[in-house]
Amino acid sequence: MAVVSVQHISKVYGHRLNVVNALNDISFEIEPGEFVGIMGPSGAGKTTLLNMIATIDRPTHGRVLIKDQEVTKMREAKLANFRRQYLGFIFQDFNLLNSLTIRENILLPLALDKLSVAVIESRLNKVSRILGISGLLERYPEEVSIGQRQRVACGRAMITNPALLLADEPTGSLDSKAATELLLYLTEINQQEKTTILLVTHDAFTASYCRRILFIKDGQLFAEIVRSGDRQQFFNQIIDMQATIGGGGRYNAVKTDL
Amino acid sequence: MLLRLTFKNAMNRARDYAAYLIACVAAIVVYFCFISIETDPVLTHLKTAGERLIFGGTIGMARIIILLFVVFFLAYANLFFVKKRKQEIGILSVIGVTKLQISFLFFGESLIIGLIAILIGLLLGVFLSKLFAMLLLRMMGIAVAMPFLISWKAIRQTTGTFGFLFLMIGFLNSTLIFRYRLVDLLHPTRMAKKMKHPTGWTYLWGTIGIALIGGGYYLAEKIFTLMPMMERQFGYEADLFYLLAILLFEIIGTLAFFQSYIQIWLQFERRWKRLYYRGTHLLSVSNLSYRFRKNAKTLWMITILSAVTITAIGSTAMIYTYGQSQLKQNIPADLIYTQLQKSDVEALMARYHVTPKSKTVIDYKIIAGNFKLNSPLLQDGYQQNGATTVIGLSQYNQMMASQFDRPATHLEPQEAVAIVDMPLTMLKIPRSKALKPVQRDHTPLNLYQSGLTHLEVIRVRKLFPNGPAIYFESIQNMVVVADAQYQRIQADVTDQIHTVNLTKKDQQNKPFMAALLKYTQTAKKQAYLVTEKGKPIDHYRLTIKKPQQTGDTRNEVLIKKPNQALANANFGFYLYIMILIALIFMLATGSIIMLKQLSEAQEEILQYQTLKKIGMSMAEIKHSIYFQILMIFLLPIILGTLHAIFAIRLLSLFLDNPGLQLVYIVCGIFIMIYLMFYLLTAKIYNRIVNRPLYEDTHY
């Protein structure tokens, strides 16, 4: 049973006179425990696609099923609950709430679910131990480093044990050291907790931590590569694919000799 | 081109400016109405009870108060607007508009806004001024036809004054622009949410704040016990310091309350995990913590302003109630006159064919006497020594029943009731048993006549039969004794007071009333009470010749109607002015909170979008927002009202506890207006931050 099933979705933006086809008939599935990346050049529709899956946006055509539930037909009020229970988000700018301490930031989704204090505390302890932020819980986001902030964001996404963890350019604002750390944590979560992860990035290094990568270009699924060897090899594959999408690589799929 | 931009800007920002504009327009309308009252030909020649009412001075003061407040409000709001638009200034600078041009742009914009405010204000003013004047007349209890008139003078003056004000504000705005550096403009100092855990100082300052507020309230409540103590120790200058201390305690305490006490309180909430980790509460509390920190000074200012406003209108309302009851106490019948005036007044009545509805005569005696009451205010108690008016119980009961609807008093032969002309609050503190003066069981009343049984004062009252003014000045102290005792008193002076109640028709008989009023002002006969020093006791005598040494006088004839009309007119007028000023204060302070909150809303959009993405529903967010804004609005109002209540109670102690119903009504209206501001702000705030994540677009 697939965690996510995207079926023929299209998204049309804009005004009647200026229609933009952001996505065009995309279909794919993500199995439980997978670590999937979506890559593509700017404007390819990566974030739009992620937003569809994240139920933040609705497709013009087609449907999205998460855990066999058709989220594209749900009402707003129900969606809020759905997001809270099944989805976890990591944003590029972390979007931590500055008026909350780190502890409060992490446990916020559980508080919204009105769980008991004991459950909340035990989950909080577990997550903060995995992410190595147990010592920072009483601080405010302003008072910790950027890398730590991103880990807090990660903790907030994980604490509900989501069926699907969505990350939109999670390493976009990080330096390479912090980025590597975060990716290692994500890998660990994926392997230990069997959390399904879907991340969007345009950075090949970040993508190389995934198990499978979907490339989209101009709103369409362009290619798909699966990691079989080690990370370095996978990284090279990704670089090649990026070059191809850019219009000149070894796997030249698009006619350029006009 | 720049001109078009200016105009378009002003129009586009109409929504931002709406609250500001409404407050400005209200100020202009009220200002206009005040001037038109001053200059209205009907109102300026208004007469009540034969006296011309002079509005000029009071209205002038009211206008100055309004202007001062408007200057403050305009400056505050405009500083705020310019700050909010820093980035816009930056972008304009980058695309090559010079600062001079930008300042012209801003100058023009504020002029346009000002112009719109003045135009709307004048238009409304012209239409409303008649209504306002009619309201004024109604409140003053005067029936005069008001013609619809456009007061050109009022238009000229209002336009001039406010035009000048807006011009100055325009200058202020345009000079502000030169102070910013381009870097700051483009990257507006991201109002980084600086959150701190409460430190030791927070706890200290917060505790001090609460202690100061509480201490101020305590001082206000115990003024009649503590102030005399201070007086004894430091003299009468202590009074001023005492009152000043109350004021300062409240002002500083309120600041500490908003800066620290609320933080302590919210921190306490945070520790209470059962409640805190429950739904949106966590979010509301932590956001409130941030908002109170950021808005502490504004909220403090609003609290003080609203306390002042509520106190002002509350005390005006209280004084109105007090005045009404005073009038009733002082002149409890339509017409009261002394024996001396009997022939003249009755001749007057006969001339105008007036037949009284009812007529009563009572007699009283004046004799040397003495008694002493304890007062917490006066170290030696309240001492009455010398001429004492004595009245018989049956006559007293009869007058009390007919004039004040009081039940009959029963007296044993040796008992007496003392009536004194001073607030009873000063003789005893009714609210606190512990602080009641040690009332001796026996308050002996000595009437200097041999053969009288020893008398005791068993009750102290304040209501004089026929009011205090009809008796002689120095002896506005009266004792009531049982009839048998009264008969046995051989007084130096025995006199009579006549009381007449008139029919409605006669009361409205204008020539009669006018003649009567004239007579009271020019009565030829005047009685004097002369003390003849004697041993062992003084004796008294009435004379109508002005004595060489000072003699006591009294009011010979009291009439109710004209006095009542005059008092009504005066009080109505003050209440009217107070209410209008209060209205402006409310609108301005309300819109200040509203503007600040709505500008914060812009900064909060991202936060609420994030919350929605991690699974907070729109209903939950709405709930949290309404709660937060309610707190922001409610706390200043609650605290301000509390301050005002203590201030009004303090005043009411000096006014002998008049009824406070009118005060509550007026304060209630005030709070209602604030609630409307709250609902509006919460609604707009919610609309700004609580947008759906996506909108289903249709093609």
C-alpha cells in the first residue's frame, strides 16, 4: 500500500488571458519507508507539487491520495486535522515561532491535539534526544544557531510520528556543515523510525541522501533515478541528470540540434 | 506624475487610515459644534431663571482640551504611519526619487487626508450641530426652538485651526523622511521578536507594580483615617502629598503592571502544563507575552488616559446626581419663607391669584446649647456650641414625611436627634466597622436651661426640615426633641417657617415666578440673629435692623423652580461637554490600539500561515486571535476602570455618597464603545492573518 499516490495531477495558475501550466499530468507513488527527493530547475513546479501533496494547495485536475484518503476532496477544517495527524513539515526558513521556546515549538502540534501532558513530555524527550537538542529546550529560537533551529523544525515535524515527512528545501538556508548534519539526522529518522520522507531540493548534494529521485521539468515528470550504490556514485548520477535537464549531458533526452 | 502617485497613495491607504480618519472627523465635528454653540444667536441669548447662561469660558476650555489631545493623537498616529512605510520610502529612493520629492509626496498625502477629514468633518458638523445643540438644550432642560443655521464663523475657525494642524503634521512627516538612511529603509530593522525569560528584575518590578497599585487603592480607601493622621503629624501640606502619592502610585504601578506583572503572570500560566499544553492556549499565552512586552507603554498610556476619561465623566455624572439631591435637600418645597416675610409673600401670591396646593407652618426655638460628635477627621470631634435650633418631634416627623418620605422617628423623653450640615461620611466611615469612631454610648446634649432633663443625642441626621438655608448661618445645627420637652423649653427666640406647595399651573405661571424671584433677590426685610454675651450663658435676639456687631443672616425666601432650572442647565451643560470630550478620547485611544494591533497583524501573517500548514484549523486560529486581542483591549479597560472607580469613590466620600447609578451607566457606555473597537479590530486582524492557504480560483 502506497503512502502517497499522485494520480494525473495538473495545476493551472493565473488569469484567463495568461494561463500558466505549473504541473501537467504527473503521476507517481511513494511506498512506506521511502526517502524520495524531487528535483528540477527553478520554475519546474517542484514546490507546487509538494504543496499539492502537503494539502496546502489543490490541483486543477487529478487527485492525491495519502494513506488511501483522497485529500484533494477534503474540506478545509478536516484538512487541518489531517495535516496534523499524518503530515510533518520542514520549511526552508524553518518558520519557527519566535514567541515560543524551543520546547513549545516542538510540542505545539501535540498540544493542538490535546494529548495528555505525560504523552507530550515522553515524545518530546524522545525527539529531542534523537536530534540532540535536549539542552536547548528552554531557549528561544533567537538564542540558538541556524543549524539548531533547523533541527528544531525537524523535531516539530517528527513529533507527531507523521506518516509522511515533507521537506521544502530543508538545507536552503544552512551552511554545508549544518546541512550535512541535518541530512544525517533525516537519514537516521528514515532508517530507524521508518518515516517516509519526501524532500524538494535543487541541490545535488542534498538530493544524494535520498533513495530515489524524481526529476521534473516544465511541470512534467522528466526522469527518475534510484540509488543502488553508494552516495558518491549516486551524487554523480544526479549531477549528470541535472546536466541533461539543463540541456546537454550524457543522457541527452531532448533534441537540441534544431 | 508624483502628484498622481500622492493622490493614489492616499486613496489606496483609505482602509489603513479609516480608524485614524474617523477619530479626526469626530474631533473636527465636536470642535465645530462647540464653536457653533458659542456663536449661535439663540444659545448666546439664552436665559434661565432670569439669568443669562454664559457658555464661552467652559467651551473655550473644552476646545483647548480637545485640541491638545488631537495634537497628541495626530503626532502619535503619524509617527506610526511613517514608520510603517519605511520600506516604501526606501524603494522610492532606490528608483531615484530624491528625498525632497518623497517628502513632498508625504506632505501632500497628509494634506489630502487632512483635507478629506476637514471636508467630512465640516459637512457632518453643519448637519449635526443643530442636533448637538438640541441635545444640549434637552440636557439643560430648556425648551427653545432652534433654527437651522450655518455658522460661518464656526466653519472658518474650524478650517483654520485644523488646517493649520494638518499642515504642521505634513511638515512633521516630511522632515521625518530626511532622518532615515537608505540602508535602514530597505532593510527595515526586522522587528526581531526579542523574547526573554523573566529575570529577577521582572519579578521585582512586577511585584512593586502590584504593591504600588494596591497601596494606592488602600490609601484612597482609607483617606479619612490616614490623612488626618498625617495632618496631625506634618500639618495640612501633607494632604497634597497624600493625594499626589496616590496618583503617582497608580501611574508607576500601572507601568510596572504592563511591563512586568503580566509577564510574571503569563510565566506562571506556562508552568501550569495541564492547561498550557492544551490546544491553542499555548499559542495564545506565548503570543500575549510577546505582545504585552511590545505594547507595554502604549497600553499603559491607554490605561491612564481611559482612567482619566472615566473619572472625568464619572465624576461629572456623580456631581450631577449630587447636585440634584442637594437641591432637593436644600429646597425641599416649592416655596419656603420665614414669618418675617409672611405678609409680603402672601400679598404677592394674592396679587397673582395663586392658591397654594398645600400649606404648612412649623415653629422652632433658638437656645444656647452644646453637644459634641466624634469625627475621624477632626481630632477634637465635631463640636457644636452656642445657638441651637430646637424643633419638636411631631413637627419634625411631619416635615420629614412630606418633604423626604422618611419614616417617623420615635424618641424617649430624654433622647434627641442632632441634625448637622456636613457630609455624614466625615462623621463616620460607613464601609469599615473597624474604623468607626468610638461612638460613645452617651452623647450628652446640653441645653442651657435649668429644669430640663438631661438629654442625649441618639442619632445624627443630615436632612433639615425645610432645608438648611432657611435657618441662620452659624446655627445650621438642629436638635429634635420630644414634644413634651419642646413645650418646656423657654427659648430666647421663637420663630415660624411657612412652607407652600404650588400647583403645576402656578409653577408655570411665569410672571408670578419672575416676581417671586425678583422679590427673593431684593427683599427689603432681613432678619439678623444677634448674640448677647451673658453670664453664665449667652442670649439671642432677632432684629431686622442691621446690627453693629456682626449678626447672622439667613435666606428669607426659598423658591424651588428657578433654582432647579438653573442647576439643571449648568449641570446638563457640563455633562454634555464632558461626554463629548470623553467620546473623542475614546475614539482616539481606541483607534491607537487598533492601529497598533493591525500593523502587527502584517508581521504575523507568516506565523499564522505556518501554523495552518502544521495543522491548525482556521477556527482554532480565529479563536486564538479573538482571545489575544480581547486581552489586549480588556486589560487596560479593566485596570483603567478600576482606577477610575477608586478615584470616583474618593470623590464620593467628600460628596457624602451620592447615588452612583448614573456613573455606572456612563462607564458602561464607555466600555461598550471599547468593545465595539475590540470586535472590529479582531475581525480585521483575523481577516489579515487568517487567510485560507489557497483559494479555489475559477477561470
